[in-house]
Amino acid sequence: MSSSLYTFPISHFSEKARWGLDLANYPYELKPLVPGEHIKTLKPLVNDLYVPVLETDTGVIQGSGNILDLVEEKAFGHKATPEEKLMEEKVDIQVGKSLQTFLYHFILDYPELVGKLFLLNPVSLSDTVAPPEHYDLIALSLKRRYKITPKNLEVVKQSLDEGSKELLEIYKSRKFFNGNSFGRVDLTVASLMGMLAEPKDSPAYPWFASVQMPEAFLTWRKELGLEFLFERIREFYKEFRTQSK
């Protein structure tokens, strides 16, 4: 049977795994899930209920980094160096996890906006969508999972600032992290920061294009001062993001 990749449509870690599989021409069936409703689907498969999850003939692989391990040689032509692996893990934490916290911090006060982003299929900007069922419970759960408190937001802000400034310096000096070709770090940076760079070649783009993000989010994104990095990410998507699904 074909492998199954369980994702959330707007999840940047799901995109990281999906891009790697597509780059490697790995056969899989895409199975997008609705946050909250994903619990009943994932519970028989994994203990910790987060995506991405790849169900294969030989077992279940959870987490974008573990899924990339499966296909990295086919996707990139070589195994990652210890330096690349270390930087990938750093980007996962400083950028990927930080952006999860910030995204929900900015959107949870807008139930209809969240309703649109949680849909399995994107709608247009002019469409109106009801909030997800049991929204108060979902919002509370997300605030707890991503530790959305004033104190933690300060910690996360510092982590994101440090990580993004380091990446900015790296990509100002060379196109690819490893200096030679598109690799794991480049894919990780591009997929995890895609919600900020908004590349039109991203599978999640139609969802983000269907909403008007809060003014506070737009101001915050501009004040990050990362437009150079966003442009590099758009280039990566244009050059390397082939979609099989």
C-alpha cells in the first residue's frame, strides 16, 4: 500500500516533511486533518498527537526531521553533515516552534479567521466561515500547548530574533547553507518561515490568501526586518518546490 502523510494544511512542519517527500519523489497519499478532529485519527498511531505523521508499510514516523531522514539522500543527493543537522535542529526550535507560538498569539482572538485557516480546502477572501466547533476549548488548548503567556512570548521573541538574525547573515553571504546546493537547512528555513514570506508556490498559500491577517501581525512581520530572507525563501520555492499532491 502507499504510505499516508497526515498533515494540517497550514502547518509549516507538515510542509517541511511534505516538501522533502515530494523532492525525493516518495509515493504517499496526502491526508490533511482538521486541528482538534485530528485526535481520533492519530490516537491509534502515535502517543503524542501532533503532525506530520507518515504511516508506512513498515511503521509510523512522526516529526518532520525524522521523515526527512527517510528520504534525504534521494531528495538532496547526499546525507546531511553534522553541521547541517545541528543547524536544522536549531532552526526547528528557534524559528519553527517560535512561529507556532506567535501565529496563534496573533490569530486566536479572531475565531472566524481561525475557522478559515483550519478548513481542509481553502476558500476565497470574500467568503465568510464560522468559527470551529467548540472554539473556546480549542483556543484554550492551543494557548496551553504553545505556552502563549506574556512571559513566554518575551522568551520566544528573543529566540526568534537570535535565530533569524543568524540566518540573515548566513544567506547574505551565500545562496545555500552548505555553500553548494539546496539542502536540508535551506528546505527547513523556507518551509518554516513560509507563513511570513508567503511564497505563492507554497501549498499553504491559498489558505493564508483567504484571510486578512490582523494588523498587529502585519506590523510585527514588517518590524522583523527580514525582507531579504523572505525574498531568498521565495526563490527557493520557485526553484525547488515541486508538488506531487
